[in-house]
Amino acid sequence: MTRGGLHKFFEILIDICNQHTQTQCFIVGQNVLLKTCHWIENTSDTAAGIDLGGIGLLAETLLDALKENNSQVNTLVEDLRGATKRLKKEIAEE
């Protein structure tokens, strides 16, 4: 299953938000998109036997581009990633 549109979607968002604070804040303001990108970046590109063709890496790259030179967005992204890391650690300890 290929999702060529998803690749283009991520590539466009990465390009338009690169070092552009207003666009970064607008995208992050769409909280569902931020959480979805974080979920995708933590999902294996071969989950359930489906080759996602690098969508996870694109989601990670988008989150990194969103937080570039933007301390407010950086905090949001890092808080989200930190919460996931803590949850994974708790699960591993059980």
C-alpha cells in the first residue's frame, strides 16, 4: 500500500514551516496534527506488515522543522516526546 500523497503532504509542510515562526505556530495550533505526527514518528514503517515507505521519518523531520528556532514549539514537541518516553519506560519496568 503506497500513500504518495502523504509523502508530498509532509514534504510541503516541512518546506513551508522551515524557519518560519508564524507557520510553525499555526501548524502546532492544530493540536491533532502535532499528536498525529508524533504517533507516526513512533510507529514502525513496517507495522502490521505494511510498508509505509518512510512516512515515520518524514513525520519526525516535520516535528524537527516545526521546533527549529521556535522555543514555544520546541517545548511542546519535546514535552510530547518526553511523555511518550516516560510511558515507554514505565511499561518496560512493569
